[in-house]
Amino acid sequence: MPVMLTDLPLDRLDALIKHPFHRETGDRLVSLIRDLRQCHVPEDFVAFQEQLLVATLAASEARAQRSRVIKRLRKGERLPADAPELAVGDQHDIEDWRLESDVLERVGRQLRSIGDAMAWRAFAYDRRYILALRRNESPGPMTISKEGTRHEIQFAQEQWSEHRRFAMLHDLTDCLRIGDATVFDHRGEDGEREILLYELKTNPRRRESAQLVRTRMAADALHTNGPLPGHEKAHLFDTGVPYKAHLDVLRDAFAFAHRDGLKTIRVPGQRSLVAMDIAAAGKRWDMPEATRQFKTAYEALLRRTRLTGQRVCFSSGDQASRNTLLPPWGIYPLQPAECAGLIADLLVFTVTTSSDGFVEEARKAGLDARWVLPEGHEMGPDEAVVEIEGYGHRTTMTRWEIERLLLELTDLPTWAEGIKQLLRRGPAGWQPWPHFPDEHLIWD
């Protein structure tokens, strides 16, 4: 896992954010998000994927070049004759090469975040596909030097040239980790589109792989509600409760932050939100003072909200392509420049609630909820944080799920009603993964 921005020394963080590659990518993100929102028919997606593919391969190759130089310098060897020019710094300083490599790692994640937005839009914002296809380890960066990458690109090109079908390449995303490509066929029966999942083989004589088995399991989970890959008891569960979120509050908060640098605001469900526009804050104060202003405003908001119990806080900072459960910033109902700002960490927001407030929302729906994480204990990604019981069944929530509820500003009564339906109707022995209908009304 790449180092988080918050763990970097301030001078390193400043150099990374201000690096020319980072600034150039920020402008490109705005353009990509605008273009993606204009994708409606297969040829739109084919053209969009092509430009995303070019940018992604260029960033991967640039980082690979810098990695080779770093290895040479670490051994005390001279620069290779074909070494690229550094955008900033001394060609003979290994730290300058490391900085540029770190910048390009971030650029790669930012582009994969755009790939995630493409996936959500192509799947019509149906979260089931993400829940089913995320259940693998990340394959790593997409590079043209891999035979598999070349084979996948050729497959996508042939699907369009020969069948007029859009084949979405999973390696351009972070959230699609099972299968190599999804093909969208708009010539299905009754005019309905078919969604076909492919695990591609570079060697047709190779025996069936474990990855192919997982691909088939994912397809069965989506079409026949079979078990999700990786756990025989894990199944998708349709709550039947229309999805609702309070993302209008985030939109309002950023409108003020663009003008004043930062804005604090309350969110329904006993939650507090602080939004900051880094550029606007930097113009109003210097950055140390902006940081102090952020902390002061945040603490004042918490006093007004009067949260009790354990405090739970999650931030948008450095989240691009890190949590596959979280919808990508590129589909948030904000202006393209704001979505790009979230991806590049030029806009940030923090949402806070408390264990007592969270449990209270569940109990309002008639559920027995308990916060089981000991006070002062750091949340692990897959560790049980909340236990909820009802109708003779029990389910647990992990850190990733709570982070998603906070950063999506999910309407908590809607969420609680969904969990209530899960406990009431979910078959015994399941490890259910709930999803809500009508999400396209939120994200589209």
C-alpha cells in the first residue's frame, strides 16, 4: 500500500502536490470527467477508454523508467544513457528520482479512479457489479510490457471492430479485479443489453485457472445469486429500499469553501462535516495558519454537535483508488473540477459521527445495535465494529462499510431500513452484501 499523504513530512508533501506532473494530471482529470459524463452509447465509451488507456500506459511506463534509474543509483552505478529527463531536480540525486516516482504512483491511482468512474457509469451505477468483481487482490499497474495487457487491448479492439461491442478493460480500474474484461452487447433479446464477463487466456491450451473459476463464480453471483468469490456464504442481497444520500450538503459546503477557504456544516444523522479548498485557504492564510483554522473550526463544530461515545472520523484525503467499496469521486454529483479536486486532494472534506449516534440510528429502526470496538482501539479494515441483531439474525459491520456510509453521506434511516430488511428476509447462514435500488438517481 502506498504511503498516505498524511504520513509524509510537510516539505515532501508540498513538493509532491506542486510537482508539474501532478498539476498537469489535475487539469487532465477535469477533462476526463467531463468527457465521461458525455458517454451514452458504445462508441462514446470506446473513444473514452482509448484516451484513458493512452494516459494510463504513459504514466506506468514513466514510473517504470524512474524505477530503473533508482535501482541503478542505489547500487552506485551511473545514469543509464536512455534515462528520462527529470521534470524537477538534479539528475544525479536519487531523492529527486524517488519524488518523481512517488508522483507518478499517485498519477496512476488518480487515473484508475477515473477508470472506476467509467465502470460505475458503464454498469448504470448498479453497485452489485462492483461488489461482485472487487473480490481479488489488485493486479498492479497496467503496462504494455506485459503480454496479458497486449492481449487484452487486442481483444477490446476486436470486439469493437468486428462486433461493435464495448469491451471494458478491468486493469484500467481499481474496483474491477475479477476477470479481464466486461463486454456490453446491446443486441440482446427484447432489445436488452447483455453484460458478458471474460477471463482471457494468452495460451488457449492452458488448463482452467483459479481466476477463471472466480470469474464464473462472480457471474453466477450476479445472475443467479450464487455465492460471491472467496466465501461460500457471501451473497448479494437486494434490500428493496431506494437509496438516499445527503450529497447536497457536500455541494453546499464546497460552495462556501471556494469563497472562504473552509466551511463547517452539520449533516443529518448526528454527523459533522468540514470542507476545505486548499487553494482558497492558501490565498486567505498561509498553509500552517490554514491548518490551524481547519482544526479550530472542526473542534468548534464538534462542541456544537455534542457527540457522545467514541468519535468516528473519516476524511476524503488520499482516498483515490484505495477503498473499492467507496464510489469514485468522479461520479459524485459535483462539478467536474470539484470531482477532480477530490481525486487530486486539492479539495478535502472530513465527516465525523460517534458510536452512540450511529447505534441510535439503528435502534430507531427497531434493531438491537452494539458498538463492539473497544475504546482507543484502532479500526482494522476487516474488523467487526458494529453488531446488529433483529428477527433472530445478526450481522456485523467493518471499518470499510462505516467509512463508506460517512463519505457517501448516506441517509442513515435509509441504511437502517435496508439492514432491517436484510435481517428480516435474508436466508439464515448467509454473509449478506446489501445493495439498494435506484442508485443511478444519486450518481447520474
